[in-house]
Amino acid sequence: MTPSDGKRDFALIVNENFPPLDSFVEIYQDIHRNPELGEHESRTAEIASKHLKSLGFRVTEHIGGYGTVGILSNGSGNTVLLRADMDALPIRENTGLPYASTKYFTDLDGNVKPVMHACGHDMNVANLMATATLLCKAKSSWSGTLICLFQPNEENGAGAMAMIKDGLYHVIPKADYILAQHCDHRRSGNIAIRSGPCESAADSFLITIYGHGGHGSKPESCIDPIVMASHVIVRLQTIVSRVVAPQDSVVITCGSFHGGDAHNIIADSVDIKLNIRTYDAKVREKVLDSMRRIIEAECIAAGSPRKPEIKQTHQYPLTSNDPEIAEGLRSLFKEFFGASHIEEMEKLAGSEDFPNLALPNNTPYTMWFIGSTAVEKYDDALKRGQLDQLPQIHSNNFAPSIVSTLNTGVRAFSLAALNYLN
């Protein structure tokens, strides 16, 4: 896995073919104004599809829902896949921007939810669309096959696998390299990259614990599932402190606890929702085995009338960047952007389903992050020691600096693709 043979001036190729950003600023604002939740990204996918078709890509739509891929064949050479995710979040926007979302969505249960692009997927889409334009214009400078993939339903951890199960690799050729980038709250113009594990594996569960309900004044006649579940939640934290080695990072969160509806009634059951994050496959297996053992043992100890139900609701793989690709891109980015703009990315407790795209063919992959906070705003927060107060992804105030983020994102994505196209 080495860059293309022969030294070429990637900077010259990118700068000579860099597209005007006005239209992509408008596209970004339009997608931001009209966000769509996972499994409902029809409008966004259509925007991406029309753009790819206008450039001459061979486009296939509706893969695994609204997944969209475009293939640009340009002679012999490597096949490079670039990925962007499209879905938004059920958050009410608070930015006050003129292009802020005011959209609401009604789910299958009739619940009305606000919708916002609070994770920057609108920027990811705009960056990939502009990158496709640049690389299409620069066709005389590279050979190989370029695949642009717009993925649905990342926020639920299901979009990449849905595309695979729906025949993605019967539609596109096997990629030699898979690359992705994502914007976040870092300083605009900066890029963060890391070799090896960089985002956690995440497993989420819905757990139902059963008791025997009755009147609150007669606890001796009942088996209280709320007490039982409370012991479970506390005991689960001993996995972090007593089961896993101190050098292994594990996060166990109970994000939802629901049992009963009245103050004087002991419930029959309790539902709790857990989220577990790990950075190592063996540690993950050990933690999940311990979770099941603790839940079942606490229920036995309390005399539960039936076994607890443990249902996995979401699963994200570990994101572990290929070291050779990551270090090669780090060197390339330093040369192009300057060493002061390239950060060593910390291990993130957040998760991505992007690595699932690499699983079927064991394809090497790497993902990096680009900053989107305006330089002046970031530097002022740094000076005041208030970086933690900057709006981060999944915040209702997250608002990328559009032009500067596109400038960095399009150049970084294009450089990375050119590095592996012949």
C-alpha cells in the first residue's frame, strides 16, 4: 500500500482544478435547511445523484435504502472509494442562522420530532460532491477508478451494512482503498488523523428485567424490578474498575431507565438501555460476557420470576485506521497544509459504521477529521481556556464555517484520492 509511482505535483493538480465553491455553499445550505433522518434521505440522495450524473459518473441509486454510488472509470489503476454520510439527527436547531432547519418529522409511531444536521453530514456531502467535480476535471492527471459513495443511516449504525446486504459489491468493483473524512469542532483549516484504533466499537442494548408488581405498601408481597435494575446499573460499573485492565478504555452508560407509572405501585418490569464502548475486540468480548453474567446473576439473586431479556439494538464496529495509509496521508497533508495544521487525533469515544464497508473484502481504510470552527472563534476560545464550550457535533448550536471547511475538505479528500490513483 504505497502511493502512486512517480512524483507528481499534487498541489498543482488540486489548485489548477479546484472548483468555484459558490454552488457548493448553496448546496450545503440547502441540505442543512432540509435535513432528513436515517432511512429517509431521499432528497439528499437525489441531489448527490444528479450531481454525479452531470459529471459523467455511472450512478446506482437506492442501495440499502437511499444509498447512492457513482463510478468514474478512467483507465487502468487502483480503485479508490470515497465515502460521505447523509443523515441528520432528531434535534431542534438553535443556531439562529438564516438557513437553519425548521423541519419536523413524524415517525411510524406518530411522534413528531425536530430534525437538524447537527453532526455535519451536510458538510460531508458537499465536500464529496465538490471533490468529485475536482477529480473529474483533473482526469488527465490520474488513471484508475474513482467511486463516490453517499451512505444513508449512519447515525443508527446501520447504513453501511444495509448497502452491503443489498448488493453493493455486485454494483461496484472491489476497492483497493477506502477513505472517509468528517468535520468536527476543531480549528478550521486543521486536519486530525491517527494510525490504528481511533473511534470506539459501540454496542447498545435494550434490557427488560422482570419482577412481580403490587401495591407500594406491600413490598414483601412483590419482587421489585426497579431495585433489581438499580443494582444491575451500579454493578455494571465494576466491569470498568475490576474486570478490565486499567490501560484498556471502556465506557458503560445507562442512558434510559423506565419502570412503572405511579408513585404507589411496584412495577412488573423495568426497561433499561445500555451503551458500551471499547477499543479492542478481546476486551469487547470480555465486557459483553460480564454484562450478561451480572444482569442474569442479579435477577437470580433477587428472585426474578423469569430470565431477563437482553436485546442488542445497535452495533458499531471499531474504527482502526490502516497505519500505512494513515501515516502516508499524514506526511502528504503536512507537506500541503503545513505541519502546524496537522493534529494527532485523540482516541474518540464516538463511533462510526464506516469500517463495515471494508469488511467484505478486508480492504484497507482510513478516516480523518477536518476542523470547522471559524479561526477567530476558535482562537478566542483557546485564549480564554474555553475550548470545551465550543459547539461540538450533536450540539444544537453546531454550525461549521462553510467556505473555510469546504476549502480544507475538498483539498484533503482530493489529495488523498490522487495519492492512490495511478
